[in-house]
Amino acid sequence: MAAEILHVVGTRPNFMKVAPVIEALQKKNGFVQRLIHTGQHYDINMSHVFFEELGLPLPDASLEVGSGSHAVQTAQIMIRFEQALLQQRPDLVLVYGDVNSTVAAALVCAKLGIPVGHVEAGLRSFDRTMPEELNRLITDQISDLLFTPSADGNENLRKEGVDGERVHLVGNVMIDTLVRSLPEALKRWPALQLSLGLHEKRYGLITLHRPSNVDDLATLSAMVAAVEEISETLPIVFPVHPRTRQRIGSLDVNRTDARVSYTEPLGYLDFLALQYHAALVMTDSGGMQEETTYLNVPCLTIRENTERPVTLTMGTNDLVGTNMALLKERALRICSGQTKHGRVPPLWDGHASERIADVVKAYAEQG
Ligand code: UD1
């Protein structure tokens, strides 16, 4: 009988991670797959557009939990997901990344005794003030299969006492999606270039959405002011996350000489094309630190730490923290041509999801 695999996703970065895994499992015989969308992200440009662009199947169920405090959101996902699991019990649940949907689904599975696999396991920022760090720690402790993107993940899990037999170093599934999507993304460039008035390698791209950066108005205001200053040297595109949008409107920072294009959140393909041609990326996102390393585009990460250290040691990433003077200095240095040369980390080769499918197949055959 075919083993049933249930994928659970909820937020924008989850969609890029699940797509290649579904595809890789489809190519193996013997699996029935279902997809549940928790509804943590629900805007068209935070969710629907990704399903379309990534060729994801429509979810078999949408839990429509929406926004709320961490406790409310996590609890709502648990309550609704448990109902779904009780109706149809899968053989294995796969959860992705480090968002509230990830930990909520993993906890429900663990309590019902349903095996759960965590894709993107083992990453640690060692900063427990980040909600994602708590989500990672808990998800990894209760998962039966842990798929790590890089060797530091295995090392972190070993130190936390996780049984090595459960841990599989498979590489980075985000990069699988990037590799597959890049040709299509680059077809978007001429239209994007025209609408935003950009030239290859002569603009910067910024995103900000971490609560620690955007929830406090004074902090966000200092960041936007720095970005506007940098834009006098390098025009900047700033797709604004909904969380950031809630606050950015009340800022009074618009310099008359600033060259910042504020846009709505963009789809995956447009955004990938923008990263590819950027001279510089500034971000507090996790995934973009990886994508820029793969694309060999300089990245300044506006955080004090990263759970993706391989992007610093091997890649093009540089941590600038929340020191805006340092951000400006590093940005101007990159504009003057002083860039860090990176290498692509091992197993970030477009085949991570196939390795996951191999492990899942062996796991299912063992019963
Ligand atoms: C979540 C993840 C974060 C991930 C990010 C990617 C957690 C703890 N955080 O953060 O790790 O990097 O997604 O985007 O899971 N909102 C909308 N429309 C939407 C979704 C959200 O307007 O489609 C607004 C809501 O008002 C909400 C706020 O954005 O309160 C934040 O959304 P939420 O899902 O709580 O967390 P993110 O900041 O998006």
C-alpha cells in the first residue's frame, strides 16, 4: 500500500521549501501526498502567487488561522491541525523551516504518535529572543527525521543530544527551487527593469520584517533613514512586508534626494530576478542570506546573529547588526567595488529534495 505523506506549510518561505520535495516524492513510486496550508500567511502576494509560480498543488485543506499573538496563532494551528489529522492519519508528516506553523504541526504529530520529519533542521542562532529559535529547538527535539542543510546543523543537533541516526545531511531545498526557477525568473527582468527603472548591478535591494527590527518605531525609523541615505549612492528597491507596512506609513523620513522604490511584497520569480541582478542585498531574512550566497551577490544582514553561519564563512554574507553607521559604511564599500567572494556550500546543488525523497522512501519501507 502507498505510504501517505502529509506536508504542512503556512508562510511564504515554507512554499519555496515544500515545492521541490513534493516533486521529488512524486518521482518515486509508492507515495500518496497531501498538502495542508495553515493560513498563517493569507494575502494574495504572501501566499497565492507562490502556489501559482511554484506549480504547487492546491492544498487539500486550508486551516485559515490568520494572524494573532504567538500563543493564539500557534494554538489555533494546533487545534485545527489535530482535527485534520484525526480525520485522516498519514504515515509521515513533513514540516518546513522555523515558523509558528512548523512547531505547531510538529507538536500535534508528536502527541498523536505520528512520525514527523523536519526539513531545514539543526539551524541555530543561539538567540532565544527570536521566536524562530524557539520553534527550531522544539521542532528538532520532537522530530523523527531531521534533514539538515549544512554540516553545522548536524553539529548543533549532536550537541543537543539528538540521536545521529535521525539526522540526514541533505543540503538546501531553497536552492533546489532557486536552481529550477532561475531561467523563468530571468525572463521577468526586462519588464521589471522597465517598471522600476533599474540597471543591472546598479541598484540595491532591501527587505526588513524581523520583529526586533520593525516593531519598534525608533529602530525602524533609523533603518529607513540609513537606507534612504545609501540610496543617494545606489538606488534601492524595498518590497515592504505586511508586518513592516503596518508601521512604515507613520514614519517621517522621506528625504527629498532619496531614491528608494517602496513596493508591495513581490512574487517569487520577480524577487529572484531582482536578487540576481542586484549590486547589493540588505536584509534580515534567513532565506535571502542563502540565496545571495548561491547567486554570489553581496549581502549585508541587518541582525546581530545568524542561524546560517555557512553564508558568512563560505558565502557572500556579512553581519552588520543594527549599527546603521556600519551598514552605510559596508554598503558604500560594496558600491566602490570591494566585495567578498564566496563559494557555494556543499550540497547546495539543486538535489537536496531528491536526497530527502531517498531517506523518506527508506523510512517508509522500514515501516
Ligand atoms: C513569519 C515567520 C518568520 C518568517 C516570515 C516570512 C513566525 C514566528 N514568523 O513572520 O519566521 O520569516 O513569516 O514572511 O512564524 N500579515 C498580513 N498578511 C499576511 C500575513 C501576515 O497582513 O498574509 C500581517 C499580519 O498583520 C500579521 C503580521 O503581518 O500580524 C505578521 O505576520 P506573522 O505570520 O505573525 O509573522 P511574520 O512577521 O510574517
